Amino acid sequence: MEQKEVEKILKGVQHSKADAIEKEDPDILQLVCFKLADEEYAVKITKVKEVLRIQKITPVPQMPDFTLGVINIRGHIIPVFDLRKRFHLEEKELDETSKLLVASTQTAMIGIIVDEILDNIKIASSQINPTPIIQLKIDKKCIFGIASLENRMIIIMDLEKLHEDILNGINTPDLCIKP
């Protein structure tokens, strides 16, 4: 059996285990943590399809600057977005730690560029606090909550609302320009 086939099987097992844990105990979330602009973020592991090294991205004309273009993954065309640009964060050159996180929403597969993949964690719902009223770098509507774990503060993103925000930005590019 080839290495890619083994990885695919193992990945399916990991998602099956994550789904089973969430069904068994809905108070436990499994998350993939990543770094973006010196802050820690996370998304549900069940939404993450794969993490890839940065690869050639084909630009799409007349799209907002946060839409980097599309990639082809095994015959699937996936749009790639730069959240640093979408949320007007300080720009950073891509390097060897930069990764492409491919995730699924209810309506599409999307790719987002992250600075670094940190780890996978399990966290109790009781450790997740609502989004505070203070100003955050990322739009509050895209945040599910903030988790406190040991000496870490992790912003948990709501991928569905993030995708909705991205689509709104694409459909109304004037809203993407910060005064």
C-alpha cells in the first residue's frame, strides 16, 4: 500500500474518532490550533480536511486582494484566502512554517493560509468563553468563542460565519477596504 493511501486511511480514522468523541460527549470539542499574526486560533477538527505545504496558487482576476486564487487538489478546485489581508492584519511573507489549511463548510471547501499549525487539542465546552466586547483583530461575528487552556488564549473560529464573511467581501469588495 502506498504512503498516500495509508495517510488517507489514517485521516479518515482520525475524523471518525473526532466525530465519535463529539457524539459521545458533546461537551468536548476537538480543535486544530494555528497561529496567525502572533495570536492562536482554532477550528473544529471535523471541519479540517487536510493541511498542506504552500503550493502554487492560480490567481483569479478581479477578486479582492484577500482572495489569493485557487488550487487543484485531486481534481477539486478550492479557493484560497489570506485571512491576514481579509482582516487587515500585518502582512507577512510565506515561509516554511506557513501552511494551507483546507476545511469544509456546509456549502464549499475552502483553503486558508495560516502562519503555523500548532497542535490538536481537546477542550471542554466549559472552557470556552463568549466573544468579549473589546476590539479584536478578527471580526467578532467570525468567532465562536475564546478558550483558556493553561497559559494559552485560543480564539475559536466559526468556519461557517467566516466563509459567509469572505463571500460578503467578495460580493461587495468596497467593504474590504478599510479607511
